[in-house]
Amino acid sequence: MRKIAIPTYNGKLWPHFGKAPQVTFITVDDNGNITGKELLDAPEHAHGAMVKFILEHGASEVLCGGLGMGAVNLLHQVGIELHAGAPAIDIDEVVKQYLDGTIQYGDSSCHHDGCAH
């Protein structure tokens, strides 16, 4: 079993990791089948808050759009596998593409465009 955390808003992947209003947690079994899906409100934006939140909810992977080097470093320090540069599309579709290996990754740096910054 593994748990994937996806920064979310309004049913879609949110393009800026640390400022996401919500996080969708997807649980996947050893055969790649989705066994659970949970949507939670994200913590207030603060240095390290999102990484701590994701750790507290047992995620071992993050699938996201853009994020800064501070978040990248923190995720690596705590052993969370990072898949950045994912498209800001419907959560179910991005998870399907990720699990079947067809996802098209783009720029994973954060430019603060499209994230209400």
C-alpha cells in the first residue's frame, strides 16, 4: 500500500504546492488499484506546514505542479517521493495518467502564476 498526496482545489490539481487550499490523498494497493480517496483542507501556508501535514497523513509520495526548492528539499529530507510538474487537471484523470505511466510532466518550478499569489 502507498498513499499519494495531491495539492487540490475544486477537483483539480492545484498548480502551487504550498498554497493549495486542499489536499487529496489517494491510497493505492500493491497492484496499482485505487483503494481510497480522501479530500482534506490544507494547513495555512507557512514554511514546512504542507510537508508536515502530508507526513502526518501517511503519504509516501507527492504528485504536484510547481513548488519551490525549500519544499523540494524538505520532501526529500523526510523521504517523500516527489513527482512534480504534473498538469493542473481533474484529480481522477491526473491519478489515472500517473498510475498508467502516461502523465506528461511540465515545468515544476513555481512562478506563482495561476495560484492566486
